[in-house]
Amino acid sequence: MVEPQPHRVTLPNGLRVVLAPDAEPGSTSPGGPPVVGVSVHYDVGFRSEPEGRTGFAHLFEHLMFQGSESLEKLAHFRHVQGSGGIFNGSTHQDYTDYFQVLPSNALERALFLEADRMRAPRLTEENLRNQVDVVKEEIRLNVLNRPYGGFPWILLPPVLYSTFANAHNGYGDFTDLERATVDDCAAFFDTYYAPGNAVLTITGDIDVDHATDLVHKHFGDVPARSVPERPSFAEPAPSGELRDRHQDPHAPLPAVALGYRLPDPVGELDEYLANVVLAAVLSDGDASRLQQRLVYRDSLVVDVHAGAGLMGAPLDARDPDTFTITAIHSPEVTTDRVVDAVDSELERLATEGPTAEELSRVTARWSAGLHRDHDRLVSRTLDLGSTELLHGRAELVGELPARVGAVTAEEVASAAKALRPEARAVLEIEPTSEADGGAA
Amino acid sequence: MTSATHRSAERIGHTEQGPRPLPPLAEPRAGRQPETVDTVLQNGLRVIAARHGAVPMVELRLRIPFAGEDPAHPARAEVLAETLLTGTRRRDRVSMDTDLAAVGGTLQAVVDPERLSITGDALASGMETLLDVLTDALTEASYPEHEVSGERDRLVERITVARSQPRTIAREELQYHRYGDHPFAREVPQAVDVAEVTPEQVRQLHREAVLPRGSTLVLVGDIDPAATVETVRRMTSGWQSEDAARELPALPEVAGGDVRLVHREGAVQSQLRFSAQAVPRTDERYPALQIANLVFGGYFSSRLVENIREDKGYTYGAHSTFEFTPDNGTILVDADTASEVTAAALLEIRYELGKLALVPPSEAEVESARQYAIGGLLTSTSSQSGLASMLMNVAALGLGQDWLSEHPDRLRAVTHQQVAEAARWYVPTAFTGVVVGDAEQLGEQLRGLGGVTLP
């Protein structure tokens, strides 16, 4: 299947718009279900938050749901859901996204809601304090009160990276969150949430001309503001093996995470994609190298996973980006045994490369996975938006299966060779509780 | 914090033009219902095939009722699910995976007290391969000695990890509190039981319980439904038995009562889990109850979320959902809250339960919930995977695509009075449940509140 080419419009205020209809204009095809996806990606993530304000980008994402000039607190949720739709937002290293998926008759309403908060969000003390409490509960839920919380996305970066931007905890420390002020919010909004710093994506059951008219109607008078120069987060790769340990009071078994630097996802895309293929050869499916060796043959680990990207998906950040290998293992197996087994499999791939059969297996699964993912409107919408934002070309989404299919065995071998022990981070999780899982 | 000359928050929140009116909704466009064939094969397997979606994929769901009363059943069932796809006469674990990968496919098996569920997907052009691997496992799974022993050892450790998750602990405690020693409550097997499972026990369980009669196969995607059913008929012809797969024994009604506090060492947050009896999904009162539940805590714009999250900041998420089995339905209410505010959150949940039962939802609340229910069905079934899962959920209750197609009209027909009646299921005394957390911190406050059994 060929992905339809997205249409693109840029408003005078700088807002970039990507439109991806189910059916091409003039087509007589009945199209897909009567559902639309709308997303806005802002070009700011948690790497941009200043020292002393860890977690602020994510906290601010919460604030963007708390009302705007035309919308009281709670109105955003009620209008989306009362139209039959769903919504959410998420904060990543380099961007923050907001989305709705709704019956297509609610398209204009979704655009109105996004435009209103892009133009004039209501940033109040009461809402800020309320959302600090909510975010703290979110962090307790996902990090502090559970085993392996923040593993590896919060725990690995401070070992692998040295600059604040790359190393700090994107969920934030409670003390930093509590220090956040309404004026911080105002400064953050004025700096980063300009229309020229955002991508609006509209997909699904839409007519491109009609949707474009609605975009002009609702976003046209969002005033242009200056767009900050995007900082480089580049830092030198580690010159030795960096090690650290983290004590986890809830974890019943030890775990280890290896972190490596990846090629620049934007500037060295094909080299990056070789790592995406490498990750699949290593840990995707029962026939993969690390599953076979660490799980089934040597019985060293309970679970193992390799992947490009810190947050669970490849191509989700700019440079620098992280290749991770994580494993949970029994206490009788030392970290070194796990790491040595990984190294010997990497060494074998670096020397011999993957087989042709492995490559075609990975390629077939990857293309199928992409089709499947993009059958869900929310994924298609968010992928187009983040790709337009990070790569400047939403078209890349449709081109990826062919680019991944073109990755050669030599390129995968080179990628494996670059995952050297002397340029990586090793993070060990040490269980510190004798608890048998807790419930007494 | 970054822009030296930024505007004030007050200034940012106001434009010269002032607030603008919300645009009205446009005319809805009706979706097409997927072309579906729903039939029972000679071997007793129900097959539902639907053409749906624009991507060249097929989604597979297989549900085999898999209940067992034997206390050893959960452990054997768990090992069976973990090793079902690790070997047959024709294939070993690696060739199963490589054959699937060649058609972009995956297959996974999981088991719970009710059923063995197999989910999968593949390029539509590879559907025969997907079905071949599946039926190979269903009819010829060999449970090789080394695979069973390896998986058994890993399971013991995975169970330890699962039981360290607060949500798993809370679910287990709630099930025990609601259902005692009913098989439905045995979700995560005991590690000691798993350690004793032998390959022969698993093979025997397979022979006795992996059966087509009473099971359902759903295939959704870029497929011809009628031709797909014929393919399934041909490929599953070797899967035969006169016996029927085992459904769960009837569940007792959930009785209201005291909440039980369960201590979890080192907890900084508590899991609140409550439940009450409701009606089966097939009951004519269900659509009204669905709307009442949304108003209470079934979506973000609900009384419960607006109270304990958006007003008080006690929780990241609060939910009210249904749990349906073929002849039963219950309400489940959950929230996770910091230890300091757990008792206060319990108080608010009780308040909202009582309020829903006593103060009927407003017209606006009912309309919002109604639209969300109708739209949610549309958006959640717009993908192939979403429709496949939804079809399997309702098929397990004896329903099918017709029921899904008619459900929006059923929701439109619900009257305000019916919602008010359904809301009475939410009287606080109908609920029971558990709170899992640090009893040292919670005990005093919860004792003061009452209706809580302390450890």
C-alpha cells in the first residue's frame, strides 16, 4: 500500500499545517470511517526546561488543558467528549503533542479548541497548584510507587549524558514542581508556544479544501510571535564505560540497562535506521538473537529488550538519541554475565552481520507493524505531526518501509560494531526490599 | 522563565476580541457497517469474519473458554499459554516465529480464569500462513520438555515481578474480597504451583480444554468475509472434539460491605478498588446504565474525575468501568491516591456514589455521556484491531456485529428517567472493595471514617 501524500499549508503567522485525508480530493472512494484526527505539536520538550524547573514542560502540558479565553476550566474535556471524541497530550524530549480523535462532524469544534488555547490559555494560580498535585500523583503512579519506575527513561540518561538538558529527569523533582509559578508559565508560553513553533495535523474523514478554510478561520488570527532559535543539545559521546546503580525498594529482581549513543536521527537517517533494524534483529520475536541467547539458550534473563529511542519508539527525538538494551534477571546471575552475553552477540553481528533471512523477517514485520499502527487514526495523526516537526517532511512516514527495507547486512553490522563497551552507560537496578511483592 | 520580555499570564489569557462562541457540530456522516459473516462450523467453532479498514492487514482473535475448578488449573493453564506456540511436529519455536515474520505476522497467547486468548495479525496476503501456524499449534502443540521447563522457571520469576506491581496486588485482593475461592479470583497463579507443572500435565490440559466447540475466532481486515470463512473451515477441519470448551461457573452476586485495608510495605500511594453488582451487557437496562456510569466516573468529564482530580488533585486518574462475563456484570471503581489523601478520597468517592444514586444526572450530563458513548463506539471500532477486539468482547456474551450496529440507536432511545433508575445501582451500600497502601499511615484516618476493616 502507498501512503497518500500529505498536503501542506503554512499560515502567515507561521503555523505549519499537514492535512492527510483518507481519500484524495475528487475521489469517488467512500473513504474510511467518519472519524477525524487533529493534533498540535509544539517544538519544545523536556530537554528545553531550565535548571531548577525539571518537569516543567510536562506540567505546562497539563496547564494547556485547564481552560483558555473562550473556555472555562473543564470545558475542553467536556466539549471533546460531549462531541463523542477522545483527547490527550504527551511531553517528549523535543516536542509536546496534543490531540483529539472525534466523529468527523466535530472537526471545526476541535480546531476551535486548539486555536483558543494557542491564542490565549488561562494560566492561573489555582489551576497550577491543582495540576502540580495531579502531576505528583502521576509520578507516584508511574515511578515512585511501583517496581522499575522510570526504568530506563529517567534513570539511564544521567549515566549516559553529562549536560543538564540530556541528563535530567523529565518528569521532574517534587521540589522543582512545587516551585513553579504562574509567571514561569507565562514565560514558557510566550517563548515556545508561538504558532510558528507548532505543527497542526488533520487526518481522516476530511475534505482538504474545507478543512483548510476552517484552519484559516480559527488559527488565522493567532498573532505571530518570534520563534526561539532551537538550541543544540549535542554533547560528546562518552569516552569510557560509565556505570551507576539505582536502588529500587519495590523491585523483586535485579535489572540492567545499557545505553549507547545513536547516529543523528535527522542528519544520518539511514545510519539511524540501521540501528532500528539492529534492535529488531536483537530482540523482536522468539527467533531474535538476544531472546535466543539470553532467554532460551543460557537462561540468564527473564526479559530482554533492545530499542532505538529512549521513550520506547524510534525517531521520536532529535540528536542526541539513545539506543537501549534492558533486561530483568535473577539474582543468581551477575550483571557482568548478562552484559558479556550481550557483547558477544553484538560482536557476532558486527563480524558476520545478520542473515538475509533475518533482514527480510525484520523488514516484513516492520512494514506490517507500520500499516497496523497507521490504521489507528491517533497513531497516524501523531506520527505525521512529529515527523513534520522533527524532520520537516511528513512524507517520510510513508517512505520508511522502503528505507528500512533498503538497510543492508553490512549497515547492520556497522551499527552493531558502534555499540562499543567503552562508549556506553551501564545502569544496574538493585532491589533493596526483602518484600515478597508487598501484600502482607 | 526564558523569554526576558514575556507578557503576564493575565495578558496572555485575554484578546481584544474577547471570548468566542463554540462552533456547532456539523451534520454527522453515517459510517458503513462492515460486511460480516458470522457462522458456527461443524466442529462447533464460531467464526466471525469482517471486511474493514484501509490497510492490507488482518487481525485475529481466538477465544477458548478455559475455566477450571482444580486448584492446580491456573498454574497449568499459565504454562500452557506460555508454551502453546513453542513447538509442534512440524515446527519448533524459532520456525513458528520465522514463518509468522515472513508474512509480517505475530501471535500471542494469554490466559485468565475465563479464557485462553490468542491474538495475532499479519499482512492480509499472509492470512493462510497465520492460520496455518495457529491451527498447527491448536492441533499438534507438543510442549517440548525443554521449552516447558525453561518457561516454567521464567514464569516463577515473572510472577514475582507481577506480584510486585501495586495494580496486580490490588486486583488480586479485590477478586479475593469479592469472590473468595471462586475460580474467577485465581488470576495470577502461585509460583509454587507453577514450579510443579510437568509437560504431560500441560499436554493433558491441552487435550481436554483446547477445544473448538464453544470457542470463537474473529478475523477482521482487508479480507473477503465469505471466502475467509471457507478458508477457516478448511484449515481447522483437523481441530475436532465432541466436548465443549469450559465456561466459567456462575459468579455469585457482589454484596455490599466494608472496605478491607491491605497493608503494602513502603507504599507512597494507595490503590482504591471498589465494586458493586450490575446487570449483564445483554440486559435491556444496560444502555441506561452505561450512560449513568459515564456520568459517575466512566470518562474524564465525569463527576468523580472532576471532583477528585480536577478540583482536589487527589489522583492522576479515577475510573468507573464494567466487567462483563456471559451472564453477569459488575461495576469497578478505581483510583490511586497519595497516602496523605487516601481517606479523603474515599470520602469523596462515597459522596459521589451517594449523590449519583440520589440526585439524578442533569439533561446536560446525560446528553454528553450519550454522545461520548456513541462516538466512542465509532472511534474505537474504526481500526481493524479495535473492531476485532470489540467483536470478540461482545461475541463472548453471545452477541455480534448486529448488536454493535444497533447500539447507537439503543443509546439514543435511553430516557432521562431510565438513567435515573440505573443510577440507583450506585448507592454506596451496594459497594465493597479494598484499599491497598501503607496501613501505618492510613489506619487511623480510615478507622475514623468507618466502614473499613483494618488489618
